[in-house]
Amino acid sequence: MTHKGMIFLAAALIAGTAAARAQQAGDAGESRAWTLAECIDYAVEHNVGVRQSENQRAQRDIQLNTDRWSRLPSVDASAGQNFSFGRGLTADNTYTNTNTSSTSFSLGASMPLFTGLRITNSIRLDRLNLEAATADLEKARNDVGIQVAQAYVQALYDMEVLAVARRQVAIDSMQAARLRAMKEHGKASEAELSQQEATLAQSRLTATQADGNHRLSLLTLSQLLELRSAEGFAIAVPDTASAGWLAADVPSADAVYADAVGLMPEVKAEQLRLRGAEYSVKVAQSAFYPQLSLSAGLGTNYYKTSGYAAPDFGSQMRNNFSQYVGLNLTVPLFNRFQTRNSVRSARIECHTQALQLENVRKNLYKEIQTACQNARNGRAKYESCRVALRSGEDAFRLMEAKYENGKATMTEFNEVKNSLMKAQSDLAQARYECLYQAALVNFYSGGRLRF
């Protein structure tokens, strides 16, 4: 290989980062590459934790439906057949040793009229609990989305590292081939060739490790998606060049928090639970009030004493038919302070829920502070890495020319080459860290977690 061809091929390998990333996306076969949006949507649909949250919401909906119907009467029907042996009451109101039998039928209904507003407040509490469970479900979906985005970015980074490692193997292979050719013409020593082959072996080991890390990151992501296997699974590389993710300034944490506190489902859920805790106090206080209920019923029976004549079954059913309507008033006087302590406990729970809401708000603000700062740091790191990569590329071209002209040692060449590879890896890491943090800040501001 000529000197100019060597330089051209090395430059092409260094400049081919985008093509290498595209190649990595297709390494898993001909199956399509998953975008981040597709990964998040699929994970949310199949995640077990999300489905558990859906079941919890369904349970809250059933509880609300139960309390709504508690205003209606409860109706019960009963039938009984009794046999008595030995001394018993006869039809003429005397006792004798004989056998008797009786049959009875009844239909009764009871309806609450006043329960100290317990039913009304229970329905309001259940409605708030249902809304809180809905917010919990949204929070579970958001958590899955963030986990998938983190794993997706890690997979992208490992893909970049693998591409860099393969380029390093390619460069070291070219140098080894060059030294073999020079050795055949007596222009390189056996020691120089052995040193370069050792460097090539180390580069191949690094590439093997990078390939293992890349496969492991894809496995981790596929497990978050609840895929049965990572075989054939590949991800799409986002177009960071045209994404515009460096165009806008990072907003302040206070500005992002002002939007997030009214949008994030975890805050909404705790706000709803606080309102629900206030109704829990009212539910407990309802036990202080009298309870009034209405009851009504129908009944009839048949009675027969062995050895005595008795009217037939049909006539007794008609003659013994009875109806009743009644009001039942229960006034609480003293129940060993159970109601008082229930109210106290409910008020403590209400105060605890207020503290929980405050804690969630503080944690959200801390998360936003961290995300905004990481976004700023990521942008600064990305710009620094871009400058470092340009300097590394210039240094590599100069060192390569010096090395091929015999003005630099192999050790010096490998040091500059390794510095270039590290600069490429650092830039890849900074690019995706910056991209993820920008997407996270946008998510807290009410946008979707996409890039």
C-alpha cells in the first residue's frame, strides 16, 4: 500500500463514524431497527408494573361503583323449614309431647336515610382515589419510558464505542500489513513487527469487549421491552446532526419546575390523596351522628302439630300473611372513644399526606435541578469533546506522516492513535448524554420523551 493510499484510508476510517453507526444498527440481521418512540410504546404496553397499576385503577373504579350503589335499598328473601320433636306448644296454647313442623317465607328491605353524610363523603373519597390511581398509572408509564430511554442511550453509546474499536483494529491491521511489507524489503525489524502485532491483538481484545458490552446493552433494553429474546433486535441511530438539540438554551430549573409541578402525575396523585385524606376525616366524623334507616318486609308461615287437625297449607299462607314498615334510629352515646380516636387517626393521616406531597414536590425540583445542570454540563462537555477530536485528528495525521517517514517511533504513533480513539469515544458519550438530558428537560416541561 502506498503512502498516499495509507493516509486516505485512515482518514476515511476516522471520518466514517456515521456510516459505522448505521452498520451497527443492522448487525442484528435484516429485522427493522427500533426507534426510541417504538421502544417506549412497546415497553409501556407490555410492562408488568404498568399492568399492575392498571389493575389497581380498576379496583378503585369498582370501589367507587360499590359506594355509589350503597344509597339503594338492600333486599333479602328467606325461606325456612323447621321440625320440632318432644314437648311443644299445641294449637290450643298448651304443651304436650308431640311433633311439630313449620314453614315460613319472608321478604325484607332496608334503606339508609341518614348516615351522617358517610356515604356522600365516601363517594367523594373514592372518586379522588380513582383519579389518584389514574395518575399513578401515568407515573408508572413515565417511569418505564425513562428507564427505556436510559437503556437506549447506553446502547447507542456502546454502539459508538464498538465502531471506534473496530476502526482502531482496522488502523492497526493496516500498520501491521505495512510493517510486514517493509520487513520483507529489509526496512523494518522483527521487533517492530512484533510490537505492532501485539498492539493489533490488544485492539482486537478491546473490540471484542466492546462488542460484548454492546450486546449486553441490547439485551438489557430488550428485557425492559419484555421481549422473549434479544436475537435480531436492533435500534435506530437518531439523526443528531439535524435534531436541533443544541439550538435552544437550557431553561432555568425554576421555569421548568413551574411547568412540571402542574403536569407531573406524581404530584397530581399526591394532591388528590391529600384531598381524599380530608374526606377520610369527614367519613370518620360521620360516626358521631345518629343513623336513620327505613325497613319494610312481607312474611307468612305454615304451622302443623302432629295428631291435631290444622288448616291446609294454602289457607294458612293466606291467613298468616303479614307486612311491616319501620324506622330505625341509632344514636351513638359512648363507644369507648373509638370514634374520637378514628377521627384523630384520620387527621394524622391527612397531615402525613400533606408532608408526602411536600416531599414529592421537593424531589421533583431536585430532579429538575439535576437534569438542567446535567444538560448544561453535557453541552459544555460536548463542545469540548468536539474541539478535542479535531485536535486529535490533526495530531494523528501529522504523527502518521512523521511515523511513515521514520521521524517518530511506533510508541509515539500508538500514543497519538489511542488519544484519537479516546477522543472519539468521549465525543460519542458526550453526544448521547447531552441528547438524553435535553430530552429529559423537555419531558419535565411537558413534552414527550423522544429524540
